[in-house]
Amino acid sequence: MMYMVDEGFESFYNDEGFGPIVDTRPVPSHKLDHYRGKLPDRLLQYWRAYGFAGYGSGLFWMTDPDDYSEVLNAWLYGTNFHRKDEYYVIGRTAFGKLVVWGTKSGPSLTIVTNMAMIFPSDKYDRIKDGYADSMISNWLAATRRSSLDEDDDDDRPLFERALKALGPLAEDEMYGFVPALGMGGPARLDHLKKVKAVEHLIFLAQLGDPKIMLDIVKEAKDRGLWK
């Protein structure tokens, strides 16, 4: 029976059907040491136990932040977030949605690369109050396959069909639209290809400036509607 670090991971792995792990890569101790104090201890526990790995047949990947540092810089450069915090990509989907953790701001950015949108979320107070570990655990427990999938132009989920048509992804690959949606390409199965994730995500960042979406929580706090 597989060891479960906590209830959040167990819910993610068993209840939400993200197990079994695919294409895992062990995390060396020096990397764990490097990120201690920058990322939550609970996330480092996941890394130590399960490695950098794919879940849900490759729908979601827990990533090595070092692999995506250039990607993150390409997306944040020129925005208000550039150098505002120490940001790290801790997860990505098969279609290139990035989960970004800030040392001071926690899980404060989601980058939807296919649509060139950045979704901020105010988490500074929660991190300051010491909730980083519980936030990581709750994030995993609340993750749903449907929220990570990509819909085609007819609002039909693509992942299972892409997996069948194109085969499983390696840890450095993603399913990319060719031509990219930002270049006017259609969101259709026959326009998906396996591409190298880092190269494709940097390419998408170069197509134009991202749209910064409204942080609803911050807006509510600024208006005195949220305490």
C-alpha cells in the first residue's frame, strides 16, 4: 500500500483519481535543502516521498521549479509581478496551465498560458499567519480533474482524447495547440501536438502581453468588503 503524506494528498490521489504516479523523478537532497524556507515544508515532503512526477495519467505534474524559471520570467517580465516576490512554478497541467507559489504570497498566481491570462489571488495574510503547509494540502485536496482539463471549441474535454490519439506525455512534454490559440488557431483535437513544454511555454509568452485578471479577494479588501 502506498504511503500517504497527509489527508490532502490521499484525497487527491485516491478520491479524485489522480493516482497512480507516472514518470517520477527522485528529488536530490541538495534541491530539498535549496528550497527549504522558500517553499512550504509540506510540499518538500511530497517531493521527498513521490519525486517530481505526473498524476492523472499526465494531466497534472508536480514540477521542478528550476526547470521552469525561464518560463516564469518570460511570463512575468514587464508585469507588476516581476520581482515583486520570489515566485516558483510548482505544478503544471498537460496543456500548460502553471501553478505559481510566491515565498511571501503563497499560491498567488495561476497562469493560463493558452489564453495568455494571469489570475492573481491575495494570500499574503495567510502566509504571514503560518498557514503555508495547510494551504498546500488543501490545494491538492480541492484539485479536480475537470478544472485542469482543456475544452475544445465545442466545450468538450480534450485530455482523454488527446491521450488516446497522441499517447502519454513524458515529464518534459505537453499537449500544445498548433497553431497556437493566440495566433488564431482552433481549440480542436486535430490541432493538438506533443511539444516540449519549456520551449512551447516560452514561445506562447512571446506572442503578446498577458492579460492580468482581477483579484476578487484583493478588490473586496480594498473596498472594505472583506476582512
